[in-house]
Amino acid sequence: MAVTPKHTEPGKHYDPSKELSNDQRHRFTEIANKAAERRAEKEAAAKRQHQLEEHPHPEPVPQGHPKPQPNWLRTVIWSLVLGLLWIWILFMTS
């Protein structure tokens, strides 16, 4: 494999005055400034969101519920109604 000497000469530096016209430089600067503003706004929004996630608003404490009616009473009443219905059906069909 061939070995080449290390590059010691300085590279070609970018000179915007040779590459871009004044209009192009102005447009580039405007767009770069708008992009920087959008990045700053996005970072600020992300920071606010992160703060909201760290310290969410406390949820309200429920005040309690009214006492539920006893289900056993309802069960007994419906059992009696169904039992009487079946007895009536048995006597009427036989």
C-alpha cells in the first residue's frame, strides 16, 4: 500500500465575498436568523414542557361519594318476584 506524505499546506478557506453576491448574502443571513429564532423558540417550548412534566398540577381530591344502597335488599326483592312468577307459571301450566 502506498504511503503519501501528510498535507501540511493550509486548505482553501471560504471567502463569501468571492462566492456570493450581496443579495445572496443578505438572503442567507435573513434565513439563518429566522432559523436561529425558530430554534430558540423550540428550545424554550421544550423547556416549558419539561417544567410542566416535572411539576404537574395536582389533581383535585374527590369529596366522597354518597352511601350506596344495600344491594342485598334489591337482590332479595327480585328473588321473591322471580320466585312468585315461577310458582304462578308452574300452577298455570300444569
